[in-house]
Amino acid sequence: MLRVRSLASGSAGNATLVHVAWQQRHTHVLIDCGPGLRDIMQRLAQVGLDAARLDAVFITHEHADHAGSAVQLAKRHNLPLITSYGTWQAMGAPTSLAPRWASDGQAIGVGDLTLRPFTVPHDAREPLQLRIESPTAHLGLLTDLGHISSHVVKALQGVTTLLIECNHCPTLLAQGRYPATLKRRIGGDWGHLSNNQAADLVQRLSHASLARVIAAHLSEENNRPELAQQALATALGWPMSRIDVATQANGSDWFEVPPNPTRPPAPTSPAQPTP
Ligand SMILES: [Zn+2]
Ligand SMILES: [Zn+2]
């Protein structure tokens, strides 16, 4: 069984836990580690996981709300770090650790999980987001991007669960108290995804087996959970209550990622009519 849980989501710190239980084995990967070390340890403890049991920490990009305490956590528990070369350089390439390199299109195996990183348009050195596959189910994790590229759409085709950035409502951002330069950065092509952009993407990724969509990385200043839910629900033709929201304070519950439908059997030659 593949499952996902946000431990924290928003501009003050992001961390997402992915777990698969397969043939009596367990694999846990932490995607991003934005909260401070003590905070992330507490959040892991709250879900009953000793940090030492993590099989890897993946850093999507160098922004502090993602890279935060990743190096400290990895050092403390001797955990493998996975990130892009560009992200590592932008983090100052701490010499005490040697990460495993991730790059667009290169699958990375961690226990029973396959991580499939892909490039996103964001104002970081070499940002990557992830499609994560267990032997039976496919999950999409997508935050921190300024617009939807065809590359992103292709990378996430067919996932049955999607955690997607709904950073801001453009109207709230425009009317809010942020300085004009920051508003331009957030709303720009290399900033963050608005509710409407996220809605456009989920519509393009919608299929009969898409079971769950989790709105994430919401701005506490420029968004409201119900606006994100409404935008995604309308795009999918779902009731609003079916859209989950990951929060800064509490992250989210565990969500099981349902198996992808197995391929339909190859067509056989039509049965001969009985005379
Ligand atoms: Zn972020
Ligand atoms: Zn970022």
C-alpha cells in the first residue's frame, strides 16, 4: 500500500512523507524538510515515525521553506540525501555530505519506491518535482512552479492521487499588503501556482481513476482553503468536500494512493458466431 501525508505545507515550511508497505517491507521517503530540526522531529514523532527509519530525504529545491533543516536531519540520522546538482550548489554544497544526484527524467529507486523527478518552472537553480511510483500505484507531488508547462502535464499523466500547489488567489494577492516586487514574483511565470492555474492542470490530468486531490502550499496571506477547494472541485466536477487541504500548522492526514488500473487485456479475435 502506498500512502502520503503532508507534515507541513505553506511558505513557512514544507515536508511530505511517502510510505509504501510491500511484501512485508517498508520504505519511507521524506520530500523536503523546510521546518526547523526540532519541529520536523516532533512532526515525525506525532505520526509515529523515528527519523532514523527514513530511507531518504529528497530536496526539491534550495528555497528555505523546502531545504530548511534537511542537511541537519540527514547528518544527525545518517540519512541519504537526494537532490539535483544545481540545488546542492545553490545550498552552498555542504562538504560533509555527498548526495545522490537527481535530474529530470532519471528514475531513482529507493526501496520499493521509484522516484521520477521532473523539471518545473520556478525561480530556483535546478528545481525538481516528483512522480512517485510503488509497484502498484502512482502519486504526483507538485508545488513551487510559476506556470504549467507541457512537460509537467506529461510527467503527471495517470496518477491516482495528486498533491498540488494552490498558492494564491490572484485577486487577494493583488489587493494584499505584499510589496509590488514580491507580488510580481509570486504571480509571475517563475513564481507560484494560483488556484486557477492549479484547476486548469487538474482538469488536464483528470481521468476515471483519479481518486484524490490535495491542495497544498497555500499562502496564509493571499489565499483561503475554500477558494482553492472550490477552484479544484469545479474543474473536476467534484463536490468541494472531496478536495483535501494540507495546512502549515498540521499538514494533512495519511491518504492512501489507490492502485492504478491494470491495463485492459489485449483484444482477442472476436468469437466466431455459432451456426
Ligand atoms: Zn515553497
Ligand atoms: Zn520555492
